[in-house]
Amino acid sequence: MDIELSMYPSFLYPLFKKRGPRHYVKVLGYGGGVELRQVGRLAVEVIAPAGVDELWARAVTGVWLDPGEHLDRLSGYTRIIVEHLLRAYPGLRIVASPKDWVYVFISAFLSRNTDFHVNTVRWVRGIAGLYEDPRDIVEDPGRLEIVGRSYQLLQLPEALSLFLRMVSPQDCAKPDRLRRKLLTIPYVGPKVADSYLLFACMASSAVPVDKNLLTFLRLVVGVEGVEAPTKVMCMRSSSCINTVSCPYASSCAAAAMKRLFGPLAGWVQTASYLHVKRWCRRGRCSGCLLRALCRRRVLEEP
């Protein structure tokens, strides 16, 4: 695991504080005080007090999903793409935590249409400073105004109230049913639902579709004519996680990812988030680690 690479795109990022180079401490939620420290190129030391769940430690260090172990399930160009991503981002893992299910929902919900690392992180940490338990927001929503008055914060009490009433950690065992349940909550769309499934339920085929993934699909994977799923589309789907059974599958980016990458769809989406932000959106094509696969290069070069 590369701790810097893996922590940056995780919805658990607000729950950690950076204590030094490649050194993070869990400050919110389950496992407070647990330290993650890079001790080798891809090795992370977990310093935890007695009683911390070992399975949780595997989740939060990304050990639960090793993309290299799934290569044999892929073939052709999709395998080539993943091999290139593994060379470009060899230590990228999914930092997840089923025990922080409430915080994961809040983090994903507050990430809508804003800068995650600037605003969402600040809001989540502000909430933790006001409420001993984030579930107390439902009983005392007025205090949220101290954190801010953005529409994401103003909508949170209603959505969180329904989430706590309808969802439990055990629901992760049936991800397709849970996804539909999440989508019935006001203001929760497919991206929030799939983010919850990936980072709280460790459903590795869940794909939170964003503009970075659409760019990656077009330029690297060569998939055109697909779009981010909408709430209306997904409520008409009978299955989207374990299998794809949906009338909109041919035009849906999430369905395309699942067909192509299967259990690595969520990992590839996470890698695409890093790659497009670091390279494509900055116009750094000449040094791009995926340049050999990029359609933009094919179009631009004679």
C-alpha cells in the first residue's frame, strides 16, 4: 500500500490527520488513535491499541482488495489497461471502513458538487468538533450552521435521519437491495450510493461515476456514448452491483465499468480519479504514464 496515494481519494480521508511524511493517525470514528505509517515502498505499519478489530485493519489498509490478484479474470485490452495502472500506481488501494458507516455516508453526501479536499474535509471535521456522535445531528440540526450554510449541510439532517432509520451495517450483505434503499433518500444519487457501497461495504464492483471517470473511459478505455447514471435510471434497475440487469446498461458508464473490469471496477474508478486529476486536467500529456493507451495521443500525433 502507498499510503499517500490510497488516502487521497478515500471518503475516510477526513477521519485521519497527517502527522508527518507518509504517516497518518485516525482521529475520528472507530479506531481513534490508530496510526498508519509507511515503512517501505509498499509496506504500511499499523500501530493500534489492544482490541482493534483485525478485519477493520485489513479494510483501512486496503489489504482486502489486491488488484493484482484479479488480473487473471481479465483479458485483452482491459487487462492491458489494468497492468498499466498497476505500473503507474502500484500501491493504490481502497481505504475502507465498515465500522465508520455513518461517517462514510456523511462524507460522501457532503462531497456533492464541491471540492472534496477543501470543503468536505473541513465540514466533516467541523461536525466532529460539534457533535460527540454524528448521529446527534438528527436531534440538533441547528448547530450545523456553525459549520456552514451550504446546501449540502442544510440537506444533511433530513437525509441522515432517513439513512439511520433505513440502513444498518448488515445491509451490506445485499448490496443491490441496499443501493435501491439508499436511492430512496432525498438528495442521494447514484454517486453517493456507490461511494457508500465501495468505502463502507467494500463492494469492489461499485462505481461512483464522476467526470474524471467519463474522461478516462473516453481517452483510455475507448468507450464513447456513455453517461453518469441518474437516480431515475437506477430506480428502474433490478441489479447493478452483483450483476448488471438494467434497461439503461448500454448507455451507463457504471454498467460499462462492471462489464469490462468486474470486481476491479471500483479500483479502476479510483485510479482514474487520481490519473485524470494529476495528468489529463493539467495537460501533462508528454509525461503521462498511460500515454501509450491514450486516444488523445492518437488523434494529435501524425
